Amino acid sequence: MAKPVLTISSKNYGAWALRGWLMCKLAGLDFVEKVIPPDDPAMKAEMLLLSSSMLVPSLQHGGIKVWDTLAIGEYLHEIKPKAGLLPADAKARAHCRAICGEMHSGFSSLRSSLPMNIKARFPGFKVWSRAQADVDRIVAIWRECLGSYGGPYLFGDTPCMADAMYAPVVTRFISYDVALDKTCTAYCKRIMELPAMQEWVKAAKAEPEEIDELDAEF
């Protein structure tokens, strides 16, 4: 059987691509990447949030095609249950799904004012009030999870779907010099130290500059 294929977009700018890709890595799925060039008109529309389809990332596994990052995560949990993408405890699992859903559908002010750009650094960046409210909520989620489940990841010893969903936020906080407490700073460091994250960042930094308008559009 051919290897599963994960279709993704830019590694420097593609927050949703990172989420799906990282879930596949955490699940231990042996997959092949299909990268749609950033200058592809359809891909550019998705990355600029001008498209309603959002079909990237998408996972082709045998005769099954799954798109939407949450759906990919749930599918991976079904085929790789021992990977721990979702917690074993029902209460923790419900909590995990809830904060993943919150990331999936919320934080629009953060997305628009602090777009993912792994290569960039903006020391002293001024976070406007609505985006700061999103930052504050994310910090509260992290602190609650790390306190409730003992860390070092959001739901305990092993990185899971929630960590993948919030990983692009970690890169945003670093890029835009967002001030965090010691607990959240340490959490960001742990996420960035994951071998899969280091692999992604290395590829993102090697990516050609092909979408100049991203910084202007967001």
C-alpha cells in the first residue's frame, strides 16, 4: 500500500498546515508530504483567509481523504489510538477536545494581528487590546492545563492534539515578542524543542520568500 499523503502549504506561514503535520508526526504516521507552492492562486487565497474551502491540510490515507485539522486529528486518533493524541481519561479527553475546538474556531484577533511568520522577529511589538484578550485567554488555558495535568505538555507527559493545535501560537508569541510568565515561557520552549518542531522550523527558514503581500494583508 502506498504511504499516506499529507497535503500542506507554506511552512513559514501555514499555521493550519503545521497543526495537521505535527499531529501526523505525533501519531507516528509514516507519510509523504505534498507541498502546494505558495504562489499557487488557490493556496494564496487560503493563506490570506480569502477562501472558504480551507482544504489544506488534507490527508489521503488509502481510499480515505480527510481535511480540516480537527477531523485529521480525530482520524489519526482512530487509526493510532496508542499514540495518545487524545487523553485516555474521559474527563481530560473532553477538556482536550474543548480547547482544541476553541483554538479551531476562535482567536480571530490574534490571527489577524499576529500572523504566523516563523522567519520574522518583531522586538517590542505592540499587541492591540483585542489581540491581547486572545493572548490572555490562551495563557489561561495553558496555565489551567499545565496545573491540572502536571505538564510538561498540556495534558501530561506526552504531547497531544492540543499541543499541536497551539503550536503555531507558540511560534507567534516568539515572533512577536509576546511577554509571558515563566510557566508559559517554559512551555513554549518545550514545544519548540520537539524534534518535529525543529524539523518544521528548519524547513520554514529554508523556504523561499514568495508571498510578500502576507505581511500587508494581515
